[in-house]
Amino acid sequence: MAKAVGEREQVFIGENTFYIQNIPPFKALKVLGDLQKLVSPIIAEVGDSVTGIEGFVNKDVMSFGVMGKVMKGAFTSLYKYVDGDTLEQTLKMLLDPKYVAVEINGKPTPLNEQAATQVFNGNIMEMLELAWQVVQINYSDVFTTAAIRFGSLQENLVNNTKSPAK
């Protein structure tokens, strides 16, 4: 079901209240394309970093051995694909003041550069957390639908490629 145009979700991060509005569909597709171009190679390299772990499927993914390889892959990929300009451009794209506001003096204020400086100065982690909230609010349907569809696709491929019993 489609959300009402202009509907905002209220998000609390730290001591601040933010209001996130859905990005319009065609602009959301452009943003998604830009995000996937940035994130896909990183995810692929993180995946590659764990393929060499013997018995990976049976291991605790939070174990030191697995997480060490995942973190090494993630940081190596981030170093290769994300520089300061790319990170700044991505956050400005996600935290567009047309769709993200912060409560200042009791009223929602567009999250322009001045408001962002006021709210995030000395607290960059909350800015990254807000960007993640924008991604979740705008693209959770993509992730959920993809997981359902690709999950059933994977099941069908496995079931249809099993060798016949002899």
C-alpha cells in the first residue's frame, strides 16, 4: 500500500527528533541506483572475504574469526571505493532538506547545512545513523521484497537442480 504523499515518519536519534518524508518514486529510484553503485562492490568484497572460511555456514557469524574477516573486507573495500567527497555527496543526497527535517526550538526545520551543523557538530555518528534511517524508511520494501523473491528463487533453483535419485 502506498504511503500518503508528504507523510513523515518521526525518528529519535540522541537528543534530537527528526522527520523523514519518503523521497518521490522516480527520485528514489535515482538515489537507489547511486547507492547501489557505491555499495555493491563493497558488499561483493565483504562476501569474498568470508568465502575462504571453511565450514562458514556452520560457524557463528559473530565469532571472532568470521567477524575479523568481514571487518577486514569491509574496511579494505571502504578504503578503495569511498573517499571524503563520495561520502559527503552520498550523505547530502540522503539527507536532502526537502525530505528530512529536524526539530529545532519545537518546530520541524529542513535539515539544511546550517541545521545539520547545529545538530551534528561533534557528533557525526548520529548523522550516519540518520542516513541509515532514511535508507530504511525509503527502501525497506525493496529489501523485504527482494529477500522474499530471491529466497523463493534460490529454493526453486536448488529443488530443480538436484540430481535424480538412482
